[in-house]
Amino acid sequence: MKIHHLLLAILITAIWGINFSVIKLGLTTIDPFILAGIRFTLCALPALFFIPKPDVSWRYIISYGLVFGIGLWGLVNLGIKTGLSAGIASLLLQFSAFFTILSGSRIFREKLTQYQIAGIVIASAGLLSIVFITDGSVTLSGMALVLVGAIAWSIANIINKKSATRQIFAFLVWSSAFAPVPLFLLDYLVNGTSGYTSLFTQVDSRALLSILFQVYPNTLFGYWVWNSLLKQYPVSTVAPLSLLVPVFGILGSVAIFGESLSPVKILAVLLIVTGLAVGLYGRRIRDVLFTRSHNLQR
């Protein structure tokens, strides 16, 4: 990968990681479902009028929008609102990779490899260690909500794979149009009109920054660049860089909110990231190490 493309990919993972802290900033004055609803409204409009509909069935576009918008980001926002730190949220959401693997093994009858099983076990140990964090950055309800969000992300991945679309950006824009109305209705059902009243009376510059960051750098720019890189380079070259997302997520929370890095938290990060690396890229890592060892012996 060319150096400027590598730096661009790292920039996107940094944006995606810091986004969790940016969401937390927005949640200080905006309800979780309303924040997600505004985000996806601006993701769809006005881009919807300039980008042709992707050549896939409406059922994939609608179902992806509902699952990705409500099941994933609606619940992640709600989880962070309960008191879960942005850093821990970014870490827990990476379990979507394992949920996707497990779903694929059932739906597409893809056999689990020894590396995937080992990765799930290692990452699960990291998940268990999060329960023992006592610095106030973890809530059980927040953990549960974000893990359900991770399951929703895995379902969204399955929908995306089933659609077989090559127009990823158009698919994202058009599917975003189906998330806002249900999100706005959910907030009304849960909180009545209070969320909308405070939206116009308490919204501040931090909330506006949060919304703009989530829509443009994080979603539209981030997905456009990432998918452009996937078109230029093998998935095996680009995809491993996504392991940096929870790292930047933790660092962003430390920088913005002063989140402490206790030994238990560092252990959880190491176990989950290692589990992801083993589960997703274990065979490739083994081959690289084997080849290097063989070359040194020659």
C-alpha cells in the first residue's frame, strides 16, 4: 500500500474511533434516538437527490437502514447515555466481527476455523475482565446495549452480503433514509415531547459539532475513502487496519474525557484486540511468521 493511502486509512480508523467520544459530547444535550435520527437524516439528505438508487431490492435497502440506524447506532447511543465510556463502547462494538462469523457459520454454512474459535475465546476473556472495571466507566446496562448493537451490526453485514451490492456508498445513503422517522418516533414514545423541547432550548456548539462530525467525516467521508481503498487494494491489506479503531476509541476518550487507564482496562483492550487479530487474521499471521522463520533458517 502506498504511504499516503496507508496514512489515509489510519486517519479513517482514528475518525471512527474518536467518533464514540464525539457521540458522548452530543448526548449531553440531545436524546440518544434523536441524535441518531438527525445523523441519518443528514446522511441521506441532500445526497439522496444526487446519487442514483443502488441496483438492489428495496427490502435490502430498507432492512439495512432500520437495522444499522436503530439496532446499531440507536442502541450504541443509548448505551453511552447510561454512563458507559466512549472508549469501552468502541471496544465492545468490535464483537460484531465475531457475531458476523457465528451468523455466517449458520446462514452461509461457513465452517469455523481453529483461529476463529481461539479468537472468540481470547476476546471473551477480555469481555469478562471488563465486568471487573470499577472506575465508573462501565455500566452493565450500557454493556448489554452496545453488545446488542454489535449483534445488529452483524445482521446488517449479513444483509449487505445478501444484497451483493457493489454500490456501497449509494447503498449507505439510500438506506439511511429509512432510519430517521422510526428513531424520532421511538424517542417520542419513550420520552414524549421533552427531547424535542430540549433540542431547541439546550442544544449548544458541542452538540452541533457532534452531529456534523458523525455525518460528514465519520460516515460519508469515512465510508467513501474506506471503500475506495478496498477497490484499489486486497481486503487482506486494508481490513486489518480496522483493529486500530478501538485503540483510537480508548485514546480519544482519555484525551477528551480524561478516562483512566487502569491495569484491568488495559488487559481488556489487549485481550479483545488480540482475540480479533487471531480470529480474523490468525492464519495470515501464522503464514507470515512461518515464512520469516523459514527464511532466517536458510
